[in-house]
Amino acid sequence: MIRQQNYKNLVVSCIFSNGDITRLLEDKTILLSTLTLYGVMLMTRIQGADKVAEPVKIVLDTDIGDDIDDAYALAVLVAQKNVTLLGVTTTFGETAKRAQLTAKLLKVMGHGDVPVHAGREGVQKIREQYAWAKDYHSRSIKKEPAVEFLRKTIERNPGEVTVVAIGALTNLADLFTKYPEVKSKLKRIVIMGGAVYVGYNNQAPPVIEWNIRCDPPAAKIVYESGVPLTMAGLEATTMMQFSVEHQKRLYAHGTPTTDALAALTYLWGNNVPTLFDGVAAAWAAGVPFCDSEMRHVEVTPEGLTKFGEGKPNVEVLIHPRKEAFLEWNITTLETLK
Ligand SMILES: [Ca+2]
């Protein structure tokens, strides 16, 4: 390691300092070794990039329309060239209105062909962002309920579908209850939800997280499903504040996508979005900004997610890299139409 570090330093010197180049030229052996290592490092980076670009089929399950982070998560997902977004399902309360909002945002971003399926309707009202899409109708909003679409999509792509669940887990619980046979055909679920180390202030103790609170019995079904499960809980997400400066840099692009995100953020009504959901989206797309550990996690009747005894059932995301993640959001979203 030390040896590699020394060579790395030499590479850096080689690139940035003429004086060091002269010195290195006096020792051709070192120069050759340095260039060889530089080549190896370059190959490693290219291989890393290839790994990131691994194709992945995703269904996004979202409660878009209340907090603002779902809109950003949808946008970063469609911006990934390696992601095939097979469809979007909506969950929690007024799911049909959430479907309208989803479909309009997809259309603006140049992905109006992605099908949108509403989940089971509930009593909770969608919030202010709906005004942006209240008159929007599209054939991409399907009559087929979310659960039926999920079943059909998983059956058609056995072992290949990742569900990114960034709202209450109602649709997935309905799916597993009605069609338990699809569990073994899902590749993975990546959840934004729960907390095992911290609360919303990024300090211990963990608290009941919103998405789990909205439907604790559903969360219990999903956590106990046996499907490979990754959890972007508060310890990996609550610090992801997209500051006013970040927003100005993004909105300055003035594209239909960034204009839409600016409008939705304004309607949402607060100054600084926390991009909780985007962490799950990034991980599912193969762009990790965290480390992870396998743990056994249980859901209490109140909706607390806590460590328990037993076989590890959840890959818990930890050690988030905040600045890299926020920068990635800007550089990714500016590529959209
Ligand atoms: Ca959400």
C-alpha cells in the first residue's frame, strides 16, 4: 500500500510539476514504473466505470407529491443510461393524482412512454405539487392497478427487476400477499425507509421514519419477505440537504427538466430539499455513495426498524458521502432535456 501510495504521488508529480518531470527523466526505470502504474490506475478507473454502467431494470414505487425528493429521484433514475425504467407505481393516499404528477414529469423529461400505474387509493391527500399536474392527462397513465402491473412485469423479467420503493410499502405488501410466488422472481428491493442508527437530526437514537410510519404492517411484510432488501435509512439520507446554492447551479441550466424541478420545489414550499429518496435511486442504479453492512432488521408494530437476532435480512446503507452525492445530482440532472 505504502509503495502504491508513493507511486501515486509520483504520478501526481509527473502530471503537475515540470521540475519533477525533469527529475523523473533522469531515472528512466522510475518513469517506466510510474507510467505503467498510471496505466493500471487508468484501467482500474475504466473498469470501475464499466461496473457502474451495468444494465438494470427498475420499477419505481413512489409517493411523489408530498415531500419533494421523489421528483428528484425520478429524474436521476431516468437520466441513467444503464437504467431501463420499466414503469412507475404510485403509493399512499391519492395515488391517481400522484400518477398524474409522475406522468407529467416523465413527459417533460422526455420519457413520456414510461407507463404509470396507481396503487390502492387511501384517504391521505396529496400536497401542493399536485397543482402543477392537475390538468394533465395521458395515455401513459394506465388503468391497470399497480399490483397487477408489478406482478406482470416481474413475471416477464424473472430475476431481473429491482423495485426502488420510496414511499409507504403498501403496494409491495399487497403484491406479496396476493401473489407470494413473485417474491422469488424479484432481483432486489431498494427501500428509502427506516432508521437503525439515527433520527432526522442525524443523531442517535433512531426514530420511526415516515415511510415506515405510513404503513407499518406493510413494512413488516416486506422486511420479512425474504427478497434481497437494501435499506437507505435515515443514517444514509437525512444529511443530503440540497442547499440553495446547489439549487441555483441546477436551475441555471434552464432546461425543461430543471425548470420543472424548480417549479415543483417552489410549490413544495420549503427552502432546502433533503434528497432522501435519491440515495436509494443511486444505489439501485449502481452508483453507490455509501458503504453497506448485512444485518437482521425487524419492524415493530409502531414502525420502528431495529436490529434483532437472526439471519441477516437487510443490506443497511451506512457511511454516506454527502458532497459527492449532491454533486452527482447536479451533473446528472443537467444532462436531461
Ligand atoms: Ca418519497
